[in-house]
Amino acid sequence: MGKGVNMYDAISVGITMALGGAVPAIAIGMIVTAALKAIGRNPEAASAIQTNMILGLAFAEAIAIYSLVVALIIKFV
């Protein structure tokens, strides 16, 4: 017999994915906003700012991927 769906597992997966998607999305928006403001104030530094912005975006997106992995572990283990 297969394992039945546990209500607490389903709620945990939902909360993990909701927070794990929303919080990095907010962080990405804040990172891009700050980078665009900095480029607007100092256009000569645009390439350095853009490089650091992309690095920050990658780290923020990694948090969303980690939450997906945690949600899958909760669901299937």
C-alpha cells in the first residue's frame, strides 16, 4: 500500500513553496532597484554594478531553488 497524503505534509510543502518563492522574488526586486538607482547616479560604474547585481541575483535565486528541494523532500520522504 502506498503512503497516504498527510495533511501536515501538504501544508508544509505549500508554505515552503509560498515563502520560498515570494521572499527571493522580493529580494530580486530590491537588488535590481538598488542597482538601477546606483547606475542612474553613476553611469560610469555601470559595468561593475551590473556584475555585482547579477551575482546577487544568482544568490537570491539559489534560495528559491533550495526551498524547492526542501519542499520535494518534505513531500516524498
